[in-house]
Amino acid sequence: MNELHARIISKLIDTVGQIISLKISQPDYSKYEKMIEDTYRKLPVKGEEKIKEEKPKEVTKKVEGAEEIFKGTACLACSKNHISTVSAALNEAVRFARSEPIDHPEIVRRIGIALDELNIMERIDLAPDKIVNLSGEDKEIADWLLSKSRELRHMIDAIKTKEDLEKAAAFAAKVRDELLEKLFNISALRERKEELKEQVCGDLPEEEKKKCIEAIESL
């Protein structure tokens, strides 16, 4: 084993330890969930088109930046928001169901919101033409989420009692948490991977640096 490989393996061991630590932690997404629900309720305000016309460059810049960050996985980023909204809508429906009948208009409306979000996610963000562009863990997550979304949609379609609603809400929250954890771990791994390239290969001559980066990529 030469010195380069020894340095790479040493850094990888450190990286794995940090990733395991990140995986153990469980972030609190309740504030994010409430933000999604509050945002979904808001209606377009007068003058919105004017604001968009005044700042077209800023909006375009943000969209381009998002595409660069996710590098073809933007459908997963959108899916994350959809499933969070589904969970928030169903949780709100459960809250109403504690004091109102299951066919109360506000409960029905929130169940409708959840179905809308799932349909958009399945037919647009997780459509075959989007998933086919993914690879590796990204594709595995997309396939997994598509399966869970269909299962959740069937649960929502079958809601007839408050207990059915509670089960669907609990399942949606579980799927949301698992998806966020999967995406969080992938993001952390990719960040560490870039840091590793810089730490191990940054000071090497150009040709050796290229080989060093290729070695890390292969590992």
C-alpha cells in the first residue's frame, strides 16, 4: 500500500465515523412541517405578478443554484416537500377529527390536499422520465418513495373512520421522517466526500491530484 492509498483510507475511516454520528441524531422537523402547512394555506396576493416581473434575475439564479446543488436529484427535493405537506395536512385533519365528524368539510379538505400532493409527486416528480435519470442511492430512494406513496394513497382512499385517518397520518409521518433521514445522510456523505478530496488531494501536483480524486471516487 503506497502513501496515497494510506492517506485515503485514513480519511475514509474518519468520514464513516462522522456519518454514523449524523445518522444517530434525529432532527426535529415539527417546525418545518408547520411552515409547509402555513404556506400551503396562503392564497396568491394582489401584485404578485408585479413582484415577479421586478426580480426575474434573482428568481432565475435561485432555480439554477438548486439544479446545481442537487445535480439531477431535484425531483427528490420536491418530493420531500410534497410528503411533508401530506403529513401536515393529515395531522391537521386528525386534530379536527377529535371534535368533529369524519365528514366535516375541513377534514375532507385536508384529506383532499394530501391526495393532491401525492398525485403531483407520483405523476410529476417521480414520473418514469424523472426516475430514469437517477442512479445509485438516488434511484433507490425514488423507487422506495414511489412505493410508499402508492401505499399511503390507498390508505387515504380507504378512510371511513377516525381510526383510519389516524393510521394514515401516522404512516405519512413515518414515511416523511424516513425520507428526510435518507436525504440527510446522502447530503452529509457527499459533503464529506468533497471535503475528503480537498484534504487528501488538494496539495498534490495536478496530475497526481487527478489520480487521487479518481481513487476516492472509485472507493
